[in-house]
Amino acid sequence: MCQLLGMNCNTPTDISFSFEGFHRRGGLTDHHADGWGIAFFEGKGCRLFIDDRPSCDSPVAEMVRRYPLKSENVIAHIRKATQGVVSLANTHPFIREMWGRYWIFAHNGNLHDFDPAPAAYFHPVGSTDSERAFCLLLERLRQRWSEQPSQEEVFDAIAEVVDEVTGHGIFNFILSNGEALFAHCSTHLHYLVRQAPFQSAHLIDEDITVDFSTLTTPQDRIAVIATQPLTDNEHWTRLLPGELLMFSQGRVALRRQGTHPPVEASVPCPG
Amino acid sequence: MCQLLGMNCNTPTDISFSFEGFHRRGGLTDHHADGWGIAFFEGKGCRLFIDDRPSCDSPVAEMVRRYPLKSENVIAHIRKATQGVVSLANTHPFIREMWGRYWIFAHNGNLHDFDPAPAAYFHPVGSTDSERAFCLLLERLRQRWSEQPSQEEVFDAIAEVVDEVTGHGIFNFILSNGEALFAHCSTHLHYLVRQAPFQSAHLIDEDITVDFSTLTTPQDRIAVIATQPLTDNEHWTRLLPGELLMFSQGRVALRRQGTHPPVEASVPCPG
């Protein structure tokens, strides 16, 4: 299995602190050593760094740690291969263009007997179940709309595909188009929102503390999503199985409740 | 205008030497300081590094210089903006997936009154003429074939689109899908093929010499393509306006002659 990290903010923010703890799980404090990647949106532009070496030993990760990139939406992934060999083509996150925007996707889980029919718009390059799921998700959206519809419509359509795919296994994922960030939980996914009054946070994987009040303005709002909590002195909310969230501007904007009990419609969140 | 660098090899090869001279043109030995990028194919997988800072002052370029990535196909670009602001979304090379492979494209030139009709499969994310041309090129291929046809068919189809686009201005470009590398010259493009017996090469932009005979095996063959020659003691072949080449396995595999006089058909090259 793998680990996911996501960030969605209302102002371009440096993810260094969270990445510092996260990247150590790629072979140092945990066993996810089969490659890693991170994508940073800057407006509609996107940088995607991937490496098939463990993140704790990757020159690309070393560069990311030292180059404080500010981004509104970030998705990172460290891989423990379950399907597909260790190779660059199988390294998350994956990228595609749809409706004139880049879409980025990373998956934690394992899908069985999952082999969607050949599609018109999106095709896997590698051999993972994860990339097949990403392509199916985009294909369903693109088949329905030739231009980007409202975020609510996208959210509801994603929820439908999620229900289709989760029949095949574990499907924790983070997805973003640079505007909003979608997070789905099958088994393990946590999030928190940092906002004023900002406090100090202490990493679990390394003895590092940051006082966010010295690095932020009172208007800043930052949502961080991770497979397992990254800090030990903040309140992380655990998502329930089946929960699907859409983050926008650093807060939960849309939420579909967990499937126990099932709640189908998306409802706006006051944030 | 911008500068292009490409490499196509019959064995995964480190591009460090060529990149060493090339990246200095991004603000140090030349004035192309509006961002840069480089893509490395490893099999079907692809790493794309882009940065909107000048390459001579980019932490990403510094990392690329120190991390000897071996690749069969590389495309790099340093940008002097002509159309579109300096931003990540406008930074070459651009990436798309088609027929289950990544396609990478970088352009040197400037296209006027070039605004293709909205398409079905590929849409620009940024605001450059270059990305519009890339999307048009892929769109024409994808509209014709739903699965990848022969390299000869792809080559001839690219030649048709090239003729359509060059009516709008200067269209030097390098394109690759990780198998083959296509290079088209409107004004400035040079190439050479390094093969046994390997010799020493000396950079133009920096006083560095490499003896390739100590770094290669007799079977290696490496084609390097660049806007302007990178070395001053090797024989670079200048492409003629209208010439379109397809490199495969480190040699010229298909060639369309320059358009003065026009020669339409692609002809295999003995290499």
C-alpha cells in the first residue's frame, strides 16, 4: 500500500513542513520505498516531480525540500507497489489534461478484477490499477461534458464513479485540477484545516516544530490531507469509509457522507 | 525566441554534457531567461521538469545537472517569451497522453493569426501559440487513428500538419513519444550523431571537454539536436527550412527534404 499527502489553500503556501515528515516514510520511518512523486499547481500550471527511487534517498526529493515552492494545490504519493512493476510509468501522481486544465491523481489501495473497457479520451500508460481508475474517472466526466461544468456537478459525477470502482477494492485517492481538491476514503485518510489563530505543530516522523503564527497572515487557510496524521499535537479528522470531500480555498466545500449509512447527494458545507 | 535541445539514443544515455552548455544559455551566455524545462523518457515513463525561473539560476536545473538520469529520448527548452506571459502554464515542454503514451513537445518560433478551432481531444492549458500548435498536431493524429499506426504513417501525418502551421510563422519544434523523436526546422536547427569511433567534444558555452570513448560502448549511438551547435569541434548538420526528421535508435530513420524544392514523400534513411 502507499501513502497520500494533499494540500489545498486559499493562498499559495509552502508545503515544506508537511513534506519533511511525509518523505521520510518513503523508506526511512516506513517501508514505502517503490518510488514517489509530488505535483504542485501554480494557477493552471503544474509541476510534477516523480522518481522511481525511494523518497528518503531521492535527489529530486532533496531538491523539493530545499526549493520552497508555493502552491494552492499539492498532491504527493509514496509508493509500496501492489500492482505493476517499480518503474517511472507506474509512479504516482499521474497527469492528464481535460477541459483545458491539468488533472493530477494519486491512489492508495488495491483494485481486483478491474479492467475497464478501452476508452475514447484517456488511456493508461503504465500497468497499475491506479492509473486505470484515474483514466476511467476522467473518461466518465469527459463523456458527459465537453466543457467543465459546475464544481457540484463534477463532484456528484466523481461520487458515481467512486461507487463503481470501490466494488473492486480499496480506493483511497486524492485528485485535483488546480481549482479544487477531491479526497476519497475507503480505509485510511485524515485531514485538518489550519487557520487563525495559528499555533505550533510538531511532526511525528522527525523532531521538528513549526510555529505557523510566524509564517502566515490571519486570512490564510490551509487544508492538509494525509493517509496518516503527520503531526502529534493537532486535531486530525479521520474520514469514514465512503466519504468523499471536495476542498476549495482551504476548507471543505462539498462532502458526501460515508456509505454507512449511504447518503447520495452532495451537500454544501458552511466551512 | 527560444532554444531547443533534443536527444535520441539506442541505449539510455546521460545528457549531462549537452545540458551543461545548453542550460547556461538560459540567462548566462544568452538571453533566454523566461523559464525552461526538460523531459526525460525512460521507456514509456516520462519525467518532466519545468521551472519559470531562468535555467542558469534554477534549483531544478541544478538538480538535473547533479542527478545523471539515463534516457533514450530527451527534450529540453529554454524560453524567451514572445507570446503568453512568463508562467508555469506557458513553460515548455508540454505533455499530453495519446494512444497510451506520453507525448512531449517544445517549440522555437512565433505563430501569427494562429487560433485553431476548439477540438475534441486536446486543449491548451496556457496561452502560448506553441501549446496551441502541439494540441492541433495531436488532435489531427488522434482524429485519424484511435490507436497508434506505423511510425511512417505518423511521420507523414505530422508533415501535413507542419505544412498547415508553417503558414502562420516560424515553427521549429522537437516532439517525442518516447519511441521516436521528430524534429522540424523552419529557421534554425542542427543535429549530429555520435557513434563509434567516439572522440572528444568541447562545449562552446563553457570550457569543458569530454572524451566519449571512455563513457560509451562501441554499439552506442546518440543523436543530439539543438537550435545552435553546442560543441565547437564536432560536425553539426544544419537542417534546411521545411526539413522534418524522425530519429529512432540514435539515427535519422525518416526524412522529409526541405521545402526548397518541395519533396513531399517520406523516405527511409540508411542511417
